[in-house]
Amino acid sequence: MQKRLKSRFLFSDRWLDRHSIVRNMEAFQDLIVIVLCLALFAVMLMQLWGLFIAITQQLDYKHVTAKILFVLILVELFRLLMVYLQEHSISVGVAVEVTIVSLLREVVVQGALEISWVNTAAICGLLFVLGGLLVVCAKTPHMDCMSANTKLCPIVYRGDRERQNELELQYSRQCDENQPLG
């Protein structure tokens, strides 16, 4: 007696198709990210207007600097969403940059001299870890880069060049062996 072959997917032959569900959910997720981008852009415009008003009315440097840094954080978040829309993955490097700028904004807003030594040590430790993570992200190629065979990815492209040089060397050795000694 032969056992019945189980379907590879739970809903493969039914009215509920897994591939169409995933495709529709990805489209819905892209729509959510686009709405977030538009909302973030609107918040950036409002913050720029508030920055313009703050510069023209009063000249409180701490307040103006905090607003400028907040706009930079919003720009970095917008960039993070754009990277997500293009690659469908979160860029860790951009997320670390946003965190570093946010942390430095808090230091500027509170004042470096007014922060306790425990908080200063914690901020320094966090900045050290984030800086190390940023260096690791810069040195590690992206997985999309490694899977694509392009000149923009030095690891894959270098490997193909070495493979091509090896094939050319083998061909030239075969040609040298077949040449008559004369």
C-alpha cells in the first residue's frame, strides 16, 4: 500500500492561495510605508515652519539647535523608509545613524554640563557601541549585493574575476601543451 503524498503547502489546491496572500500583504505593507512617508514629510514641513518662526521671533540657541537636530532626525527617518521601500529590508546602518543623531540631540537639548556623570557614562557607552555597529555595517556588504553579480559588490565581482583568470590560465596552458616544439 502506498501512502498518500502530502501537499507541499497547506493551501496549495484550495481557494486560499499563499502566494497571492503574500503578494497582497506586501502591497498593503508598501502602502502603509508610503502613508508614513507622506506623514513624515508633512511633519518635516511643519517643523521647518516652526524653525523659521523660532529664528525670526526669538533667538534661543538651544531651542533653535534642538529644532534643527529634530529636522535632521526626521530626514534620516524618511531616508530609512525610502530604503525600506526600495529593498524591503531595514538598513541597519541608517537606523544606527538615526539613533546616534537622536542621542546627540538629547545631549544638546539637556546640555552636556547638566547631565549627571552616570548618564554621561551611559551615553558614552551607547555611542561607543553604536559607533562599533556602524563600522561593522560599513565593512559588511549587504546581502542583496552578495547575491547580485555586479561591479558594485566587490566580493562577488572579485571572485568572478579570479574564476575568469583561472579559466584563462587553464586555456593558455592547454594551448601551450598543444603547440609543436620547434
